[in-house]
Amino acid sequence: MSQDCLFCKIAAREIPAKLVYEDDEVFAFEDINPQAPTHILICPKKHFASLDVATREDEAVIGKVMLAAAQLARERKLLAGGTFSGYRTVFNTGKDSGQTVFHLHLHLLGGRSFRWPPG
């Protein structure tokens, strides 16, 4: 845990957030500035700044982050064939990609149409 990291403080319950998933290694919460009807941030509890500094020892927890995103998408029926069927997962890495909190996190976005290319 990093003492000055916003997401570490959320994981430690020092800052409130609307948690939607948690296990021993991963937690997820609603984004406070959602960019889609579903916008969840999924984070490892272990602090590391971004995918760029991840190592082989982080491989399993990054996989768990991805699987948590898939589980949350199923629970929210983001592929259920409704008006909008599908979702996007995004790791932003570095400030020019849009990363503003330097604790690895995956964005799960759904509930609207997305364009390609993003940005």
C-alpha cells in the first residue's frame, strides 16, 4: 500500500467509494466521473503504478483484474443483447494516455455505443 495513493486509501476504507466487487487481491468500485452508464474501476490491492512497471510476479493479479471485469460485465448484463450489447475494458498507462491515478486500474465501460478508434 502506498500512503499517498487514492486507490490504496479506497482499498483500506480510508476514503469512501461505491464498492461493487472485492476479494483477497482485487477490488472494484464505481467511477465518480462516469464516461458511460456502466463505468467501474477494477484494481489490484497490491500497489503498482501502471502496466508499464508490472512484472512477472504481477501476472496472476492482472489476470484476476481482467476476470473480475468479465464477471461484473456478466452481472450487469452488458452482453445480454439489450439496446447496447458489449463493453470495453481499458488500461490507461501514463499521463498522456489519460491516466490520472497512478495505481494500476482497469476501466470497465458499457451501456452505450463506443467508436473506434477511441480518443
